[in-house]
Amino acid sequence: MSYSSKADIVLVLALTGFLPHCGDGGEPAAAESTTLTWDAVSDPDLAGYRVYASDSPGTYTQPGVSVGDTTTYEVEGLKRDTTYYFVVTAYDFMGNESSYSNEVSKTTP
């Protein structure tokens, strides 16, 4: 299977709320986290997914974070008062990777 065509895969991302990390004394730390979820790809060649994040739309960190074949990922270490943009790709056992999913964004509190 080849993931080279945009028509091969469509992922839908959903963001859940941001969770503040707490420091040792119970005080909120400077970093935030959020959980990304997306629809699974039903393909026997699916090896896993990669999550890409950025604080600028359409420009993502390279390489993305490989999260295995799970459809949920908690993004940690996000700065407060910052808008983040996320996409997900799927990849097969040969290393072929899909196009980016739709982009979702979230602003940390």
C-alpha cells in the first residue's frame, strides 16, 4: 500500500481540554498538555501514526513524533498563552507516509 496520495487517508483530529501540570508544591507549572484523538485507519499495512505540532500554522516540527498504532496522544510541555497547530499522518511498514490530516489548533490558557 502506498500512502503517497492525499485521497488514501483522511484523519479527523479532536482536541480535549488542556491539563495543567503541577509542580512539587501543588502550584501549577509553566507547561500545559492536551490530548489529541483521531479516527483510526483501517488498513492491514498500517504501522502507526506520527503527530506533528507547531506554533505556526502549516509549518510543523520534523520529524513528527511516532506514537505507534494508537489513536490518542498526549502532547506535553506546551507554553501558556500560545496557539498550537496539530496534524497527524499514518505510515505503513515500508515507511510510506500519508499526507497531513486536517489541521486543528488550540490556544493554551
